[in-house]
Amino acid sequence: MPGEQEWHVQPVEPEEYIGKRLDRVRFVVGSHPLNSRLEGEINVTVFLYEEEVIGGISFAPDYDGAPYYLDSSY
């Protein structure tokens, strides 16, 4: 499934949103919990369905770019 790594760290199941429009908003965040483990820029992408946040990811593009939960856990 496309985006499987991103869906793995979501609080919701992807099946609920198959065929529905999801919007994504990306931010560069300072003082994110990932900064305690990784140096450099931390990005956060928030997933929206009908203008409601349903999940998102945080990641460090200077490293492997692997997605973490929004709060940096995995």
C-alpha cells in the first residue's frame, strides 16, 4: 500500500480513508522532541480529513527521513 510507513505510525486505520480526500500540511518545527536524538531540521506533516486532524508524522530529512509519530515515538 502506498504510504505504508506513514500509516504505520497513525492512530487511525487507513481503510477508513480509502477513496477519500486527505490534505497534508507540512511544517518545519523548532524544539521538537526528535531534536533530543537527532540534529538538524525536523519536519512535521499533519494529515487532515474534512479540516480535522486525523494524524501526522515527524521526520528528520537530513537522516533517513523515516516517519515517526507526531510526538517522535515509534
